[in-house]
Amino acid sequence: MAKILVTGGAGFIGHALVKRLLEKGFEVTVADLKPSRHSSVQQIVGDLLDPQILKTSLRPGTDAVVHLAAFTSVLKSLSIPYHVYETNLKMTMDLLEQSRQVGVRQFLLASSNAVVGNVGSVPIHEEMVLKPLTPYGATKAACEMLLTTYQHAYGIQGASLRMTNVYGTGMMNKDSMIPRLMRTALGQAPVYIYGNGEQVRDYIFLDDVVEIFLMTIEQGLNGPLTVGFGRSVSVNALVDMARKATGTPIPVDYVDPKPGEMPAVVVDTGKLQSLGLTPRVDLPEGLKLVWEDFKHFS
């Protein structure tokens, strides 16, 4: 039975991934600042920047690391760059070095298409030059470079999964656009849209992301992999879809755009599809599933 450490395993993506790993028979350790809701995992609650927490979490005999723990807000990273460096880059370096020392064979990094910066409406693909615009994007780019180094220098299989906007059930506490829309549909909060709402994004459903992580582990993939649905929509179009999914008007307010926000994220999912990892849940269907989840827990 393969042993896997999932950092950030109590979070939105982590919780769903751990559930799937357990179903597949993996032995899972979760390291997070909060406890996992899965009772059948070994839990390490604490900050992985603490050397003792790191060593307790990542022991000899661990076969793979799935590194999800990170500071994830692109825009907020502009105001606290050193904190983002510590949480993203230093933590990743510490995990990679501990992985080398204990003999980990495989390391999966949750990355982002923010590593390539603003390329306009040109489809983002894995061979693009890394030109991040924000501390968040820069730390993810640096993490990818470190992982490549540990792959070539020390033989650790390394894959960087560059995710677009992940949404799905279980995101009631998230602060991204889709949960904001759902909360507004429930009458809980207004929704603010930065700029004119014509900026476009790619949205991929949580269950599809989990399956891609799982297949990446099982196939032993290396290098960067763009993880998205492959069809981008504007924020305004997303609002219209959410209105249809919820059957509510969802009022919105337009505010000034923020620096660091890319006008377009369009991704080329050719490599993903060539590996047989085509996402299945399209956005209208996914929004209905999220809405049912929000109504159930409201």
C-alpha cells in the first residue's frame, strides 16, 4: 500500500482528494493547520514551516507528496510578498529537501497558470516562458523550478499541476467568485465585480481536478501540466449562468479593477487530453451542483 503525504489535505481540494485516495487504498497522512474531517488518516496539525512538524509529517517510507498547502490569493499577495515567499517557496523547498532525505519517489505540486503572467487571449500552454506578475505567481514559478531541479538532480518524479479556477461542492467558506455568487443568491452578501466584467477565466470542477491528480500519481507523470476545462467565459457570462443555475436575480456592483489581475486566462488543454484526462463536468452543470450544495448547508 503506497503511503502519501497530502499537505493542505483538510482544505477544499485536499479534502476531496484525500477521500478519493482512501477509496483507492492509499495510506494517507494529512498535514494542515486545521484537522482533517477524515477519521482514517494520520493527522499532523501544525505549520510545515516548523521543522518538527515537517519531520513528523514526512517520514521515511513515504512514497509520494501531494503539496496543496499554499497562500493562494493572487491579488492579496501584492501586499504581503514576504509572507507569500515563506508560505509558498520556503515551505516547498523544505518539503523537497525532506523528501530527498527520506527517499520520497514522487512529488506533485499544486501550481497555477499565473506563472506565465499576462499573455492576453493567447491560449496558455506548458512550453510558455515563465513571466509572473505577482508575488503569488513568482513563488509558484520558483517552486516549479525547484521541483525540476530535484527531479533531475535527485531522481524525484515531479509534476506541477497548473490549475485554473477550481470550483465544486464543499466551497461554502471560500472567497472566490462562484461562492460569492452563491451567497448572494441566498441573500447573504453583495457581489462586486472588478472592472467591466469582461475579463475571462477558465473554470474546472473539483471532481475532475481530483481525478487528474489521481491519474498523475498513478501514471507517474513529470513536468508541468495545464489543468483546466479548456473553455473560458467572461465574469459577466458566469453571472448569467449562476442566475440560471440558482433561479435568482443575483445583483452585482461594478468596482474599479485591481492591479495584478489578468484580463484573460485561456488555456490549451491539449496535453491534458493527450493523456486521457479530459474534464467531464461543464460549467452550467457544475454550477447547479454547487447551488444544491449551498442550499443544503445554508
